[in-house]
Amino acid sequence: MRKMLAAVSRVLSGAAQKPASRVLVASRNFANDATFEIKKCDLHRLEEGPPVTTVLTREDGLKYYKMMQTVRRMELKADQLYKQKIIRGFCHLCDGQEACCVGLEAGINPTDHLITAYRAHGFTYTRGLPVREILAELTGRRGGCAKGKGGSMHMYARNFYGGNGIVGAQVPLGAGIALACKYNGKDEVCLTLYGDGAANQGQIFEAYNMAALWKLPCIFICENNRYGMGTSVERAAASTDYYKRGDFIPGLRVDGMDVLCVREATKFAAAHCRSGKGPILMELQTYRYHGHSMSDPGVSYRTREEIQEVRSKSDPIMLLKDRMVNSNLASVEELKEIDVEVRKEIEDAAQFATADPEPPLEELGYHIYSNDPPFEVRGANQWIKFKSVS
């Protein structure tokens, strides 16, 4: 009898040491997967498009939720650090557009390639860089992913080519990366992203033409968040059907606020490119909660009511959360635990990003070329010399 009481006591004391929510989560039987209906894509020059139903596993659902929540919290922390004048210069936030970066990454392989414009923090994270390196780059510290020299618009990772500051200039580069994939005989694709504001750039249409002529494995992706800086798409474009802009290139318009819709469309587009059919164009209909950049309050050309309506009806994190809870893939308590973990990770990263030292002035000329012997670089003053080391 004493042994039994001791055993019961140990069990109870073990449960008492764990948070009540963890015990509750552990005791529940969740479904392994669930099938969901997703919005049908509008098609251009395609006889059939992505499926209108998809299966989400519990493991993938939790992963997507954590990734989107991390991007959201990271952007909010960047906003805070900017207002404290710890982050300086250009800074473009992507909160509201999390389903785009997470859904695109879920539809390709790590060996595939991605290049985007200056709203790049989310893609930098989904391509595999830790939050601390991203925030440290924003604060200009040595531990940043570009050693503190790139800032918000110039972050890089393996098979991720930035962050590019010139409007639309990354699109011909993306076509060039796709050309390299084809030239080297690799079964890889390049995701080439740009915004609705850049969609009217002439160089984009030149890239379309060359990609179609050479049947390059390039997925051109227009992130249509309704506003190019402060100009609505209706005031900037004679045709707002961006997925048809390729003319001779097939296209599809996707619900960019639904991570599952983006994932399935990306898988479809990648399969199209890998089969040798040439490029394809995707338009992701999405929305940014912040202004264009930190100097834009974001409410002079749209109403606060409009922003609130999107938040309440179409928020990508809320949509995934509701699906998972209602389908018994996760509990509210479990998702709250993830929220707490994410907040801690972001706070720790912010501590690192503010405590890490800035790069010394003598390293200004480092890393100009790869694998070159050291050489001298002239500074802003012609009499000042810096050494460049790879």
C-alpha cells in the first residue's frame, strides 16, 4: 500500500511541476491530418490549375503556424527598434503577408532559388536564417547575416539572392538564375518576386520575353498588396490582372492570405517549370498592415477601417489557427504555448541585435570579391585606403 501511495505521489508531483496547459495538450488525441477546401485560382492560358482541396498534416500545420507567427513578431520587433532609433535607414515590413513567404517555401525544395525586392525579412527567415542574424543585420551589427553591411534591403542566404533595393531590378536577375539552372542541367526552379508597384517596369517584360523564348524554369511572382507605395493599383495600372501580364506566359491568381492556397499553387507552378514547359506567372493577392516603409504611416491613402477589416476577416495566421483548432489538429492552449516560445525567441534575438558590436571601420572594404588575395580600396577620401579581405 505504501509503495502504491508513493507511486501516485510521484506522478502527481511530476504533473504539478509541468504547466497545466502542457498536461492538457499531452492528454489530448489530435488528428494526424485534415482535408480543407481552398479557393480556386483564376487561370490564364492554362486548362487546369492547382487542386481545390488539400491535406494538411498536424506536423506541417504547427510548423507553418510557428513560422508565420515568428515573421509577424519579428516585424513588430523591428518596428519597435526602428522607433527607438536603434534601426536606421530604409526598413520595409511584411506583417500581413506571412502566408506568401511561408507558403512559397512550403511548395519548393531547399535547393531551389529565390530572389525578391526590398520587403525581404520574411523570405530571409523562411530560407533558413535565424531571427538573431536578421535583427542583427537590421541594427548593423557584426553578427548580422551580411555582417552588418547590408541592412534591411540586402540580406542573403544559401539559394537566396536578396533583398534588392532598385524597383524591379531583381526580375532580370531571377531570369538569369533560372537560365543557370537550365544551363547546368539541374532540376531546380527560381522564384522571382516583385510587387504590384514594380509590375509596370519595362525590364520585367523584357525578362518575360527572354524566359519564354528560352523556356526557363522561372516562376514570376507578383505580390499584389494593393498599393505601390501610396498609390492604389487601380490608379497605377490600366489592367490590374497581373497574372495575365505575361501574355504568352501562363498565369494564375492566388489567394495570398491563405498559406495552403499559396503552397498548392507553388507546387503546381514548380511542377510546370520542372516539366520543361517554361516560365509561369503567379499573382498573390495579399495585404500589408504597415505602411510602405517606416516613413509612411499607411493611413493617408487608405482608411484604418480598411486595414481592420482585412485583419478581422483575412489574417493569414488567424485563418490557419481557426482551421487547425476546428479540425482537431491543435488546441488553442498548444498554439498559445507556441506564441510564448516565439515571443521569447524574438526577445532573445533583439537582445543579441542590440548588444553585438558594430563592424569596425577598417572592415569597410572587406568581402568585395570572393577568394581574392587582399587588395587596397580607396575610401570616400582618395587618400584613405582600406584593405579588402575575402
